[in-house]
Amino acid sequence: MVEEILKDLQQQFKEEILEIGEFRTQKFLVVKKDRIKDILRWLKENWSFNHLQDLFGVDFLGKIPRFAVVYQLYSLPNKVQLRIKALIDEEDLTIDSVVDLWPVANWLERECYDMFGIIFKGHPDLKRIYMPEDWKGYPLRKDFPVKGEGLWDGVKDLIR
Amino acid sequence: MKGYVLEQIEPSKFVLQMGPHHPATHGVLKLFLELEGERVARCRPEVGYLHRGIEKLAETKTYPQVVPLTDRLDYIASMINNVGYCVAVERLLGIEPPPRAKFLRTMVCELSRISNHLLWLATHALDIGAMTVFLYCFREREQILWFLEEICGARLTFSYPRIGGVRIDVEEKTLEKIDRFIDGFFQKIDEYEGLLTENRIWIARTRGVGVINPEDAIAYGLTGPSLRGSGINYDVRKHFPYDAYSEVDFEVPVGKHGDTYDRYLCRVQEMRQSAKIVKQCIQKMPEGSILAENAIELDLPPSGKKKLHPEGWSTGAFISFLKEKEPLLPEGEIYSAVEGAKGELGFFIISDGSGRPYRVRIRVPSFIHISAIPKLAEGQFLADVVAIIGTLDIVMGEADK
Amino acid sequence: MKQLLKKILLIDLIKGLLITLRTIFTQPVTIRYPKQKREITPGFRGRHALVRDPETGKERCVACLRCARVCPSQCIYIGYKEDETSGRRVLTKYEIEAFRCVYCGYCVEVCPVNAIVLTEFYEYAAYDKEENYFTKEKLLQNWDEFLSLYKHQEYLNKFWYLRGIERIRLPYEKRFPNPIRIKQEG
């Protein structure tokens, strides 16, 4: 079943797909970020991938392109799992939002923005979710130190 | 404070902040409610008061050192988090635990699930008003925590599973005690059901509250008993079997209407099925070793190459005759999911060959369920919001990572 | 008809009340701490202590630094120097910061000579923070205090011999259970 889906995908979106890989029987696709929403909509409507299991970002410091947004999909009627990685450059940190396909992506994309700084175009309410609203910096990037970059401004107000 | 923007609200609405300090929000959860009379017009939850940065910390520790970190995610049923992480790393590195370890992990996971559902029932009933159920459930939960303390030495943050198996074996008399407890446990569940299931006050408070239809439930990312109350049969233990779940016999209860009463019935039936699984595990427990042969050692070095004994297993620093060195761990990535007590708990781990994981991503069910509260609660009464938070079974330690 | 009768006569509420009436006549399970205490299961992970060897009277630690390396919260600080004549390591500083410890028990499991133990003692709350920063003398004192309260003849911690793992994979001291005999005074 997975091979049919991958063959179909390769026919439809030949220029977008950079690599198809497999590790320990889990298949994944590496794509460019421009038509990611069309790919995901095509997968959701034709092969009924109705469960978005996860959406998150990865930082590859030292590689070009630096960031990747990973979508983990599962199809409940067909029992097929698939992973799609969209590569993002450091200069142009934007990607389309998939909130109208799966409403669960609302908070998942907010968390991705909070932790990495990736901006999702078309998101209704993109603001920080875990860190305070006036925090500077993006914590899960590899160049953000584990102990933080000094005191937060809010604590300085309280101490004074 | 700087950085906040005041929003415009209409004059007829009343804004109520069900703030982080509240006895009914099960932790530090802030809910901004805009009320029109007694009905909720808009609801906006905010999380982040318990954020501890577990994903960032996990990148600085070696693989076995992350296990006590995962304890602190869902601290009510923490064995399941440990087993989830260990199963993910075992699938990534290609380690297969022995049969006795699989049955032990399954038994301990199901005991944790029973203890989590007991605490859920206690606090849910207490929020709605039935105070006796709270004390009855905690009487049984205390017994289960005594058994888990006999097995591994702690009551809350166990770190008992290990990558490749479990840490230490269980004695026969503990298994007999658990067996006797489970025999008497079915009558206790009948007691809780006798107090609540046919009670007209309970039915009036929970029937028709927080209804969600099946397509919306999947689209909003609900999993676990919250999804099965709406009629969809998705259980990770049956779709992606791990440990000994393919060798024990159990059913998955599924609801029909998608309201609070059906989710309550689902969870109570799950308690019965979990007790059945524990009994089968004790009967079928095989003999043998509890740790895989190619399991990684506890004091894994953060980088470098692995030393091998002539007969093949990896050694510590004391044995001086070395045969050859091979790269520490295979590279790759994996996503693996476990059936947590609240929903689907997923781990995505990227390994770059060294002793530390490159990226650990934890997909927590509570975070996603909190984002579905506005869909369930808008249009309901204020008293129903408390019932809805209880029925989704959220814990902030998990939602805030 | 039957449903209507059940509704009028409050059958469901009376069923619940009968359950609570029955519970009045059962034994309560409350343990009244601090006057009554529950007996501790062996293997409980409580306060840290360094084991005093019965033969030599000093600690067993050989400064292999495994516990410091394996600790997830890095709360063990060890200092050692090498003896010129025999080449062995001599322990000079051994400190545990108990407030950082997560009580996972990895240090007990990894120590090859069974030098450290998490005893079953848990009532050690103090008013100032320095009392819970354990130096080497304080850890040996913890061990003596724990033994004076221990009721049985010999002490054996279950993380010292790790049942279930093949014996050949463990260091020599951990292969067989060697309990510590407690000397009876008088």
C-alpha cells in the first residue's frame, strides 16, 4: 500500500520531492517547502490521511538548509504511516500553515514558532505558547545555551 | 507588564479568568472565559506555567540518563512514559528485549493505567460533587502504589524500565500479592459503578455535555479514551503492538454518543480490561533473563567508540583486553507511539551516532486535548466547563513538558 | 412502566446509599502518622549513605568515578589522588548535593564494589540547606544512624546483586548477595 502511494506521489509532484528514504521499515519523504500544502491536501483527500499525529521542527546547525518541519501522518482506514519533511532555509523562515486541513495544527504550529522562530503564513493567531510573551530568542535552536541568556526582563521588574 | 495588549470586548460580555491557581483545573491551566449570562461565548486556554524544557535537556544527556526525565511528564502513570521512551530507543537501535522483560513491562504498565484511571475518577467525581468516590478510589490506588514500591523502590517516579528490558527482577511473593488484589478488584469497580452509573444526578450532569462527533474528534487530534467515546476504534496497543500486548487477550471499549457519560463508561470498562491483562500476565509469565544481550550499558559514554569483549558484549572500564572498536550506535530517526493513559504518547528520536540523542520530540496527548477545549465548551454552561476539563483527563506536567 | 416506578421510588439513589451504609461497618484503612508508621518495603530509595566496610571500618569506595558519570543530575562531586607506592587511587573528597538528586538509584546499580546505598530512611527534613549537602563524613554518619535503627540482623539492598541479569555481565562483587552483618552491642 505504501509503495502505491509513493509511486502516485512521484507522478504528481515530481519536482518537489528531493529524496525518499526508509529506516527500520518507516518510510519518509524529503520535499521542498513551496507546494507543501498541495501535497498534504492531495494526500488527505485521495488516500484519507485523516490523523495528523505530530508536527514539529528540527534544527540542523551547520547544514544548509538549516531547519526542517516534519509532518507525521497516519491513515486510520488504510493503516498506513508516512513522514514528510519540508526543508527551510535560514534566510526565508516561512512556510504555509495547514490549519484549515487539520485543526489540531493550530497549537502545534504555535509551539514550533515559539521554539524555533519559523513563521507559518495563514495561521490565525501566531504567538508564543510556552515562553512568556516578551521573551527574546528561540529556545530549541542549537545555538541557544541550555542555561539561557541571562535574566528575563520580567524577573528584573519584580526584583526591582 | 510590558508586552501585553488589551483586547476590546463588547459591553454585554463578562470576562472571567479561571486562573492558574484553581482547584478544578488539575494543575496550572489558565482559562479566559467570556460569559454571556451563564453560557460561555468564547474560551481561550493558556499553558506554559510548568514548562521545564525537557526536550532541550534531553539533548544534553545520554540515552539511559533521559529515562528519569521522562518520568516527570505524566507523573500519575509514569511507568508508561518510561516504557514509551525505552520502546522508541529499542526500535531505533535494533534491540529486542527478552520475553520475561516484555511481560513484566506490560504488567507494570497496566497497573499504572489502573492507578491513573482511579485518580481520574476520583478527581472528576469530586469536581462534579460526589465526594465519597474520591476516598474509595484512593484506597485502591494506595494498594497499587505499595505493590509498585515493592517492585522497584519508589512510589511516583519509578525509572524501572531500562533500554533493553527492566532493571531488576520481581519476586514470587509480590506476584502472588498482586494476584490476590486483582481478584478482589473487580468487586470494587462494581462498587464505584453502583454509586455513579445509574445515579440520576450523575446522568443529568454528564449526559449531553461536551459532545463531539467522530470526524471532528480526529480532526482536532483527540486520541485515547476521549476519541473512543465518540465511536472510533483507535487503540495504539492494537494498531502498533509493542511489548507483550499481542500475546494477551483484551477488548477495547468504544462509546456511541461522544459525550461525557460515554467517556466515563469507556474508562471504567478500560479499568476492567486492564485488570484482566494483569491477571493474564501473571499466569503466563515466562522464566529467563530480564535484559537483552545487546542492551546498552547504563554508563554509556557521550561519544567515542565501543569496546567489545571477545565474546561479543560491551564491557565497562575494568576489563583490559580489547578485541576491536566499533561505532557507538547506529544513525537514523524513528517515530514510535505507545498507548498512554490519556491518549497516544509519541516519541520521535534522531540519533547521530554518538551517545546523546540529537533531537527528542515528545508528542503529548494533554497538550492537544487542551487545544480542543474551546470546541467542546463553547455554548455550554459554566458548570459544564469543569466537567469538560475533567473528562478530557489532562495533567499539566505532560502538557507543558 | 418499570422504569417509571424505579424513577419515582428513587431506586438508583437508594442503591448508592446502601453501598455507603455497608462501608460504615468496615475497618478503616487510615494509618495515623506520626503515631503509627507503616513498615518500609526493602529496596525503598531514601537517604544516601556510604557503606562502612565491616572489616576495615572505612569506606569501600575506590574512586572509579562511575557514579559521578552516570548520575542524570550530576550531583556527585569526587576528588582523588594517586598513591605513589602502590598506584591505587585514594579518595579525598566525596560529596553529594541531595537537593539535586532525583533518587533514581543509578549510582547504586553501577558501583562495582557496593560502596554507596540509598537506605530506607526518609525522615530527614531540616531547617537549613547545609544539612542536606552530604560530605563524606556525613554520609558515613548516615550509615551508622541507619544501622542503629535497623531491626534485623543483616542488611542487603536489592540493587547490590541485581537478580535476573546473567552473572557473567556484572562486576565480581555484584554477582552474589553478600549481606552486611550488623554487630549486636552487649
